[in-house]
Amino acid sequence: MALHVVVGAGATGTATALQLAEAGEQVRLITRRGSGPDHPGIETYAADATDADRLTTLTRGAAVLFNCAMPAYDRWPADWPPLAAALLAAAERTGADYVMLGNAYGYGPVDGPVTEDLPLATTTIKGRVRVRMWTDALAAHDAGRVRVTEVRASDFLGAGAASLYTLTVVPQLLAGVSPIAYPADLDAPHSWTYAADAARTLIAASRSDEAWGHAWHVPSTSDASARELTERLSKVAARDEALLHSMSVDELAELAAHDSILAEVPEMSYLFRRPFVLSTARTERVLGVTPTDLDAVLAETLS
């Protein structure tokens, strides 16, 4: 039984902690408020993860440090750099392997399936934040100071998962709203990530010698368009089919002017207004992770 430290108790951090604990591992879950699931194999600690010294103390003796943290979406440029630096420093100081939960922002707009070997050609502020986190960690790996890997997800589904879709479409569907406005090309294929599958990929990467120094994509539970996904969600919810309305750029801008979180969405609109599909074949082949059935994921999302 080895010690594993998980920073962040969002949907993926919580799933990672639970999966490790249920496999018999010792888990130390760190959040700002000390929150986390009630499980005999999970110790919860309240700590500021930007404090590298405190984080080092809590990570000492751990086999793996999992970065599942997530600052507020409208504060990434300010909050991610010190947090990422502290996490990397704690891994280097303690000798723990470092596994990062990332996303696909770093690639920028891509024509065709998105593979892990594509250049990081981001066009956005938030994309540059994610690229810097990975390149800093990879530089430490290449210098032999720590072993690192990154697991990249797309838009999340699942219990407690936060994504543009789960925060806008899902609650309105449950409230019986139709049509529902969603800022996307409603018929463009799009990869969807189940939070528990992201956790399984993080853990699989931490246990594979082939994972270190590389990025991996979480196997997608679906590549359905927003319209197809909502049709399926309506059936799983046993509701009348909810119709989607494609929110225009101008409509989104008007809403964003009054909401600091929505104000961060327009620069990422290319993800939703054109096809965006992650290639996950390498993860499935090398790490042995396969996606969970979509209907089961949607049922959990609704719960």
C-alpha cells in the first residue's frame, strides 16, 4: 500500500481519490477547505497548495502526486502559475512522480482528429497557461529532476462535472426549458470526457513506465454533437426531447458582458463552433483504458 497525494476535490480529483482508496492505496487529499469524500482510505487535509513548503511536507513519502486542482475559470492567468510551480516543486523535492490533469486547450484550432503528438499551437490566453504548465513540467522531466506525465481531457460529463454543457444545458433540460441556447455548432462532432474515466486514465498513467514524459488523451465516452448528446440526454432523463438553439457570437458577448465566467468563453469558442475530436487510440492501446458507456454517464450526470 503506497501513499498517493491528490490535490483538488472536483469531480475528477474526487474520483481519483476514491478509485485509489478502493484499490487499497493510502490517499491524502488536499484542498483549500479540507473537503473530500468520506472513505477510510482517504485522509483529507486543508492547505493552500500554492505554499510549496506546506505542500512538500504533505507530499513527503508519497509515490505519486496527482494535480487535479482547478482555479476559478476567470482567474487562470493569475492563479495557475504559482499553483503549478508549487506542485512541481513539491514533486521535485520529495521524489514523487507527478501526474497532471490537463485539457486540450494547448493545441489551438485543429482540422481533423487531435492527436497527442500535434504541436502546441494555442491561440488563447488560457491555452498559453496550460502550455506553460506542461512545458515547465516536461523541462524538469527532461532534466532528470522528476518523472511527469499529463492526461488531457475534453469537456466533462458525470456527477459534479463542471463544463459549459453541464452548467448550461443540463439544468435547463431538467427544468423543462426548450429550446435551450448553447453557444456551438450544434451538429459538429465533439469529444466528451467522463470524469471517472479521466481518473482511471490518471491512475493508469501513474502505473505505466511508458507514460512518463508524454501526454495522453482520456478515452471519450462519446464524440456526439451537442444536438445528438441532448437528444440522448432527454431519453435517459425520460423527458420530452429538449431542442437546442445555437447561441450566436453576439448573444454570447451580451451575456459575457455581465458574467465574469461567461466572459472567458468567447476565446474558446473554436472548440464548439467546429468539429473537435480527440484521438484516444494510443491511451486505449498502451494504458488499457476504455470509455464508459454513454447512457450510464448521462444517468450519473443527471443524478
